[in-house]
Amino acid sequence: MESEVFILSSDPYHSEDPGYDAFCWDKQKFLDLPSKMCMDNSYIEKSGFELPQKLFFQANFDMIPFYDFPYMDLSLLIVSNNMLNILNSIQQISYRSIEICMIDFKYLEIPFEEDGNLKSGVSFYNNYSALQLLKHYDYFDYENSIYEYFLDEVSRVKKIVLKNMDKKFPPLFRLTAYQGPVFISKEAKEALEANGIKGCVFEPVEVTCLSVVFRRTLRTKNELIVSVTR
């Protein structure tokens, strides 16, 4: 029996030449952005955090736009618009987004005019978005997960176990207690696979409400068996 929920991550090995699909332009400006994008709506209200309108990435066009969940050098939740539409068709996700512009990395000159717009002749794709999920969920199972506390917060999680408090999990979500990983429901996973969405790795997560305990199975000493969309 398959798990009801999975940790979603991008696949770094979807090509014969492992490496990032795209690199953030002027990355040093945005090093703190991934941690802020993990926060929920309460953080936004307290901090007044505003998203940049657009981010530019130098991309490998042999991979982009063929992969919907690309492997990026900046740890943001970046999805193709097609992937986002499929997830929203299951249940509307509460999010804010940043427009992502992918520039062909074979263009060796500075691709911008003085006003910040792209120069004519620069190839690009605009069909990706970086998401900030605004609603987080209290599914973390404190009794069965393995973790430590640091400054009164869940930290150094070695094993994540979730409690299914609702009838079903939302298609895409983060946890209130531990905001790093992104989770995806079984229904959403199957919808992405049925529509040929590429670039996703699905790692099954144990859920305490189920009668069957889902354990991670080792393929080698350090490698997990997971489902991958390539």
C-alpha cells in the first residue's frame, strides 16, 4: 500500500550530465530569499516581507522547459505553470509567487539593457513561478518523529512522521512545526505523473493514522528508493 503523502524534491540526476538546470542571476542579492519563502502568512504580516517581482536565471535550454520541477542553485519552490495548474485543479493552493524568467545560458554577454529589460535577441522562457505557500499545517507527529529542539523549535529532524488530521492532505503544503520540506499528497503525485510532469522526486512519508507503517527501504547503504518523474 502506497503512502498518502510524500516529500517533494527536484531530481538532480535526470540527465547524463548531473548539475543545476539553471543558475540565479545576481544570486548574492537573494541568498536570504529561500528561508523567507518558507515562512507562512503570519510571518508576512509581522515582517512586511515583499517578494521581488521577477527573478532571472541562466538556464540550460536542453533541460528547460522540458522539466517542470527544475533543479536550481537557489533553493526555491520553482514549478512550471503547467505543474501549478494541475495542482490547483485538485484544490486551490494559497500562495504568493515570483515570476521566473529563464535565459539561455549560451548567451555569453550581459543580457540586460541599462533599464533592466532583456536585450533583443536573448532567448528566454517565462513559464515558471517561485511559490511561497501561505498556509502551513499542524500535521507534524511529535510523538513518533525523531528530532531535537533548538531554541524551542523543532530541529535536526532525522525522521518525519505526520498525523492525518483531515480527511485528506492538501495537494502541496509545508508544516507549521518544521517548515523546510515541501509535501505533496498521493492524489497530487498521481495527477502529476498522469500528466507527464517531469523532474519530481517523491519520498514516501509515514502517516500514523494508517494501519500500515511505511518504512524507507534502502537500495544501498545511503540511497533511498523513491519515485522519480523523468
